[in-house]
Amino acid sequence: MISKGGSEALLTALVNTARCFNPNYTILLPLLHLLAKVGYRRRIGMKAEDAGAVVLTLNLLKQNLKNAKRAAACLWVIQVFASSANVCLVVSKGYISGLLRLYEDWHCKDTHHVAIAIRHALLRCLHKVTYSTAGREAFFSLGGLRLIYQTTQTCLMNKALSSLVEPSVQLMRKCLPKTRLPLTSDLSAYSFDDDLETDQSKLRHRPEPDRPKEALAQYNVFCPELYHDFQEEETGDESCHQTIIDRLLERNASCIPHHDPKLYRSAASKTKSIPDFNILGFPDFWGHLPPKGHEPMAPRKPNVQLQCPSDSTESLRFFSKFECGNLRKAVQVRYEYDLILNADVNCSQHTQWFYFEVSNMEPNVPYCFNIINCEKTNSQFNYGMQPVLYSVREALEGRPHWVRTGTEICYYNHFCPVRGRMMATFYTLTFSITFKHSDDVCYLAYHYPYSYSALAHLKVLQKSVDPAKVFFRQQTLCGSLAENSCPLVTITACPASRGWKDLHQLNRIYIVLTGRVHPGESNASWVMKGTLEFLCSNDPVAQSLRETFVFKIIPMLNPDGVINGHRCNLNSEDLNRQWSKPDPVLSPTIYHTKGFLYYLNSIGRTPLVYCDYHGHSRKKNVFLYGCSVKETLWQSAVDTVGVKEDPGYREKSRSATARVVVWREIGVLRSYTMESTYNGCDQGIYKCFEDDEPPCVEEIEYSKDCPALKGADLDSDVNNNMACC
């Protein structure tokens, strides 16, 4: 119909029919419906303007404000026109003012809520005409922000109007003028000198190794289980001089499994950081226990963000110059604190992780914190997630717990970069906290922190196992760019005796686990810590696993990033995009991990499973990404002509990640990325909120537009409207 000039014909018919003094709506209404359907697929805004159809449709809307069916049809057509019209023309002719007046009128007079579809269509029209800077400025200057805010307050109090809240909030977020960050530069304060192919015609053979086979011999040292004589070894006791801290530990020692404050202090003193950290974060030094029970989600109240007035006369004090700490600047604004995070080393990007100390608080006084330069377009903070808090006072009284905290939590966009990066918008996480104690020192973090120096727990874990039963060996795979060591752990069962039959059982299958390639995903380290502790435990399942497999575990692939940043290494590179051709100097941990996997492959011990532990900030649950079943079978000489696979289980554009490279180049058929949520589950036995909890929509970009209206949705609405005529 479109290719035969249907859109032009419909516009002509609309103009001719609508110009009559008394239009025939038996013809006009289905004509509007057709024009909405056809116009959505063919951008006809300018054609409609040239034909005079825009003004005529607006006039029809004015004439039919009391007829919901006709008004809705007019609004759908106006929405189609607005999506492709010249917005400057729309602004100059006062259409935005007219749409705002119409929305206010329908809001005031639709007391029985029978015209929600019309109000929704008006909001979408406003979204379309505010897509440009001129449209947003006109919307703001005409009082649109105030109007939508006021009407949204009413919608929040009535469940029947809940469908209007999301487009209203997104419209306000989009049109609120952005403020530049209060920084002279958003560059880091620190510096340091395609989809997987599954079509039959595109399936590929495994590529050749990226290094000569002779270079792999260096990795034989990381398989000590193959030549160890399994005689009992003596371990020397570590001693140190007693200090004030030691005496404090003796008086207040807490029983925290696999944690030794002295050992942590010793490890932290050797950690190399760009800011030259020399003070320990108390929670990492002292340790902490998990909460005593499951923690509930934060309630999502049906209201907008409120201010937190405080009568405090003293300003809070902030500090973050410790390992994993991240807070660049704090600005007190009346009763609130605007907090700015530091970007990753050598760049102006990757700001989401925060971890800082706050003190000089008054008890039972609400303090409001606004972290104003977050980068991700949406967050689980909008879906029940809370920051975590650790109180030194509580810890010294025997309660060393990180706890979820914060009320009035909201995540929205308001700021833009200092230097005006194209299409970039910063998001604000705002929350209120009421502290329990005076003269306390508290720590606030994005998620439960897990520092590089906390890997000292590996030594504690090694001391906890029976060396006659559990073979536990920690080695240094390589040094990082800043010369922090990257540990590699081997765990398997010791043979029952040194007899040939028992030693022969050591010909076991290998499993390789890695984690923390992205520093801000601290939950990955906690899952890894749980994995290590379970594999070393006396649980019968753990014992069976040790007797069946040899586990090679690299718990922290990005030590420098964990110490200094949020996502990248010191070269501002995402290490999980370097696996195809890792640089031995700039990406040493990835280069040598890949080399070790090549080595296992070369000696006939290709791992049965490879799994890379990650954390996911915008999805719930724990889940796995895999690789192409079709290509895997094809490489195994299995006929794949009839094999069909759902690509939904695969991430897109991840060809240089660990999971894909280990699968494609090393030949590990079961190669996975395991993602753990920051914020609970929405299914299974750990489901932690009501059934009507809305999903976290990752695709929302608040600074641009509302979720696009799909053609099928428009067709459905139009069809329903036609059926009721």
C-alpha cells in the first residue's frame, strides 16, 4: 500500500474529508486509524505538514475532546506526525503549548479514569516533540516540567493511573536541564606512566595458538600435582612484634572464619597502588560476618524522591584514600552532600563503584547523599537495592557486619560531563541515611567490598585444611602491570597412599575457574571465596569433587583494577576484551592465563569446564552465559544441519571475552560466564519480593526518550479502538 502511494492518498483523503463543515466520521475515523498504522511505518511528518493535514488533525482533536474514540484516533495520528516532523516548526507554531494544555485538561476532567489511553498518547506526543534541544527547552519554558510533576503526584496515589507514571517520569528526566559536574576536569585524578557466528556457512575451525608451542613449557610449574611426592611438609609460624593494634585485637578479637587481621595488614603493606594507599579500610582489616538472616529488599514507596532536612550544625567528614576506596570530592549543599566519584586511572570513564569512610555524624539525624556521576543508564537501586554500611562502633561491640541501609533511594540523570562528551549523561544515586551512634566511623559502599589484600585469606584457608587429605597449593601466576602478584590456586584430593594404584588416580579431569576481571564486581569475589571454602571443606560433595577433579583457580584476574579502579586495568583497558591477542606487558594476567590454558591443552589435559565469575548490576538472579552449541558440535564433527539454537543465552559482541576465546581457541566446550546479581532473585527459592515488582529494564536511556512504541502495540491499540466504534 505504501509503495503504491498509499500514504499520500490517505493524507489527501484526510484533508478533503476533514475540511467539510460537518465531517462524516463513519469515513473519517477509520481513515485516521489507517493513517496511524501506515504513517508509523513511513515517516510522513513533513508530507503531512505540506498537505495541511497537521493543522486539520489538531482542529479535529479540539472538536472532539469529549469523544474519547475520536480524540484517541487524532492523537495517534499526531504522534505519528510528531515522530518525523521538523521540531523547530512544531515549537514555533505553539504545538507544545497546546499539547500541555490538553494534557492538563484531560487530567483535571477525566475524574473516572476512562481516558487513560488519551493521556498516554498525549505523553507520547510530548516525548516525540521533546526529542530535540529546541523541543526540550520549549517544554521547560512553558512550565511542562511543573505540570507533569504535579500530575504525576496524583498518578502515584492511584493504582489505576500507574501506567502513566513511567512515561511521565522519563519525560521529566529527559527535559530537566543538565548541570555540569562541579569539577575542572572529569579525567581521573590518577594517571599511570560481532555476534557469534552460527550459520552453517560461517562456522569456523579452531584457530592456531597465538604463541609458539615452545613458549608453553614455562607453565609446567603451575601443575605441581603432576610431580609432587605428597610427603608431609612443615610450615613455619609467622611472628611479628606486638603493637597497639595487636593489643586491640586481643581485647576485641572476633571469630571470623578464614580471616586474620595481622595477615591482612602484612599483605596490604606490600600492595602497590597509584595513590600510594597507606591506611587500611577498617572493615577489610577487622573483617566481617554475613548477616544473621536473609535481608529484605528496600520497599519501593509510591512517591517521588523527598529531601532530607537535617538540623546538624557540623559537617560530615569524608575519607577514601585506602585500598578499593573511591570518592573524589564531597560538596555540602545545605542539608545534602553531593559526592563525585573518581574515574578509572588514565581515563574519564567508569564511575559506578564507591567505597568511602564518613565520620563526625550526629545520631538519629537523616543525612542525604547524592552520588552525582554514575554512568550506567539504569540500576538495581531503582528496584529495591540499597548501599551497604559498616559501623566501626558496632564492630568493636562484637557485631562486625556490613548491612543494607538507606531510604528514599532513587537513581536518575541530571548532570553532564565537564568537557561535554558526546551523548554522555551522568546519573545520580540519591539516598538518605540515619546513623545510630555519635562519634562513630562508618563506611559506605556500592556493594560488599572485597579488596586485593583480602586474598591473604588464601593462606588462612591453606592452614585450615588437612594436608594429608587436601592438596592445596598457592602460586604466583605472574605480576600485574603495577607488579602486584596474581595468585593461582590448585585444589584436589591427596592420594590415600604413595602406592602406584593410588598415585595413578591423580590422572584427573581439570576444571579452571577465574574471577574479578572487572574490579567493581565485588560479588564475584565473594562467590569465588565461597567456592574455595567449600572445595576445602569436609562436605562429602566437596570431597567427591576433589577426588574427581583438579581445580585450577585464579581468583583475581585484575589486581590493579581492584586496588585502584572500577572496571579497567591501569592502561584503561577492559581486560575481558583482551583475550584474543593479550599483550604480555600491558595485559600480563590475561596473557599468562591464556598461556596456561594453552599448556593444559598441549599436554592433553584440556579443562572439562571453564567458568569466569562476574557480577551483574542490572539483572537479578545468578545465571550463566554459554557459547554456540551449533559451532561446538560442528567442531566435534557432528552433523549440525538440523540443529537449531536459541541465541538468547549468548551475549552479543563478546568475541574477545574469556568465555568465547577459551571455547573457540582452547577448545573447552563447556566455557561459561557466571553472572551473580547485586540484588537478590525474582524466581526460585530465594525470590525476595512481591509478584508485582516491575522488572529492571536495561534498555531505558532516560536522557533520550521513552521506550519506543512498537508497531505491533500501536496496531493493537488502534484495532481495539476500531472494535469499540
